[in-house]
Amino acid sequence: MGFEDNEKYDSADGETGERPDRTHDLGDGENNKGKVAAIFDAVRRRVDSKADESHKDADVADREDVDEDEEDEPFGPKELLAYIKGLGKVKLAAIVAVAVLVLAGGVFAGFQAAQSRQYVTTATDIADRFPLKAEDVGANPQLVGSDGPYAILHTTAGDITMILYPDQAPKAVENFIELAKRGYYDGSAFYFVKKDQYAELGKPVAGNPATTTTPPADGEEAKYGDEISSFEGGLPFPDEFHDGLHNFNGAVGMVNDAYNMNYSRFYYVVSDAKTENGDDVAMSIYYNELTRNLIDTYQAEHPVRPTDEELAEFQDELNAKLQGIATDGVPQETYDRYASAIERYKEVGGIWSLDHRYTVFGQIVRGLNVAKAATEVLVDPNTRTPKKELAILSVEIVDSLE
């Protein structure tokens, strides 16, 4: 997932760090090209901060005087993940092997240059036909049921209705509903779209009072634009995963800055790419889950920054486990655990490489045609931002659909 700036942020546990420098792409793991030394430098520049200082702008140059030899420095999962990704560009041949297998399945292979140019430069823009009439989707592909509530996104492209899953993703649903009721999403643009793949939404809108947690003092101007959650202090909330919720066609999930760093942005999937034998689905889910579990375990065992020697040992352990995926394949228990999900991906398609990376909290049940059309508009070829206005007008929360 992407955003423009490297800025300082606080997490719910009071830990402070730098937001990773990512592109606007759900599949951003392949875009992180930082070197190990640069990652270590970034880790050493971390500074302590209280939770009520969250989301303040931070200039990297202003942090150059931080003591690089400071002991007992916090070491969170986002730094370890960045470290792993840096190593991936240098030594982790297994990651390359896994990536090749996943890409062979047709997921996040990206758009070929010719295809991108084709829909970026075409003479007509489907946006000229907006708003479209929302059509019913049919059967909900998710593996668990929900009694609602529902969220109706009234957009310039038309209405998109999704059912929410408060039992399986309670924090994500609570956050979304509260922000929607505040009017946080009103006027928020579709800021990144990939044709027939997905769209990202939910950035705060400048000038919208609902997007700030700090009222201005007398004589001061209000500041807007910092992404916040609905929880105290606007702090992020953790990822939530459930075996019954997957990134099937029509799924709705949270855009996170890093593991367990969810605020307001969300995405929806409109890909109907299907798996043939399920190997790519099992491989992707197993890889994502294994990586996350290793990071969580290591971070729990190392509350302060480990030494370079300890990190090197972790690198060797990770190499061995990832090489095991490339050579020995995915354990049978993983196939068994996700057998239903694999079958559903065969039926309806989706983007399985997002499973166990981003929280799924909803499913589009009406207006998938609108959601898909919104990804087919003309976009800026550099930012993939729609050329014509495409935005959420308002979000309506209802208990049931008539």
C-alpha cells in the first residue's frame, strides 16, 4: 500500500518510527529496494515519542543528530519486515523462487507496458458514463455469513453496497462505521486504481473537520490531511485475520502502512482471475502467514533492537524456512486448512496474494459493476490517479437492505 510521505507515526503501544516509503500498490513488496545498511540507519534514527504526538510531520534531516549508538532501542515488526525485504534484494533466493511461482499463477504479475498504455491513452473514458446503476451481485463468496450491518458507498461512479463482518473483523468494522458516521470519507477520492484489479480509497480530505483529532487553539488554523483511525488519539489498530474471509472478487479490506498499522484507507477487489490447481493460492497464503508469524515471534523475543549478529542468525533461519517452501512445497495441512478458499478462488477469482497481509472486513453485495467500472477510468500513468473526479460522496450505514 502506498503513500507519498515518510512521516513519523505512533502506534497504540506508544512506539514511534518512520512510515515506510512505499508506492501506491497493494503488491508493494517487490517495490521496496532499500539496502540493508540504509534500513539499519533508519532503525537507529528511531526516537521515543508519546502517543499524543501521533502523525506529526517529520523531516528526515532533522533526525540526523539522533545518537546511533543508543542502547535498548525499540525494534518493531515494521523494521524487521523492512530488513527482510532489504535482504530479499541481496540474498533471499527463496523469495525470488516463491515470487516466480506466485506470478506464474497470474496474480499481481502487473500490467504489461502495452496494456497500461492501452487503457491510459484510449480516446474514451468510462467516467463520462457515470453514475452507473448498481446491479445485484448474487451469492456472497465469503466462507462465513454475516447479519450485517451494511455500508452503502454513494460515489460519483454510482452506489457500491457492501456487507460488513463485525464478528470476524471487529476493530476494522468499528473503525469504518465510526469514521463513516463522522463524515470522514465524504469527498474522499479514489486515489489509486488498477484496471480490473482493485481500487484504493479513504484518504482524509483537506478541510474536512472529521479528519482531525486535535481542535485548533484560539487564533490557530485547523490542520487536516493526517490519516487517523476512529480510536483514541487517531492511533492505528492491528490487523485481523479469519479463515472464513479472503480476498475473493468483491472483497473489501484495510490498507495498512505496515503490519498492524491500520488507519482509515481501504481497498476493494474486482479481479476475477482464477486459480487452476490451487498451488499458487496455498503457496501465497502459506508464505504470507509464515513470514508474519516469524516476524511476530522474533519481535516478541526481541523487544529492543537486536545486534547485527542476532539479525544475521534470523536471516539464516528465515532463509532456511523459505528455501523449504521452494524445495519441499507447502505442507499438506495448509492445503487442508484452506481447501474451501482454494475452491472458491477457482469459482469466483480474486487476489489471493493479499491474504494474511491485509484485513478483509467486508464484501460487495451490490454494485460490483460500479466498483469494477471505477477501475477502468483513464488514469495518470505515473500515479494511477483517475484523471476525472472519482470520489465518495457519502457513506450510509444501514442494518439491512430492502
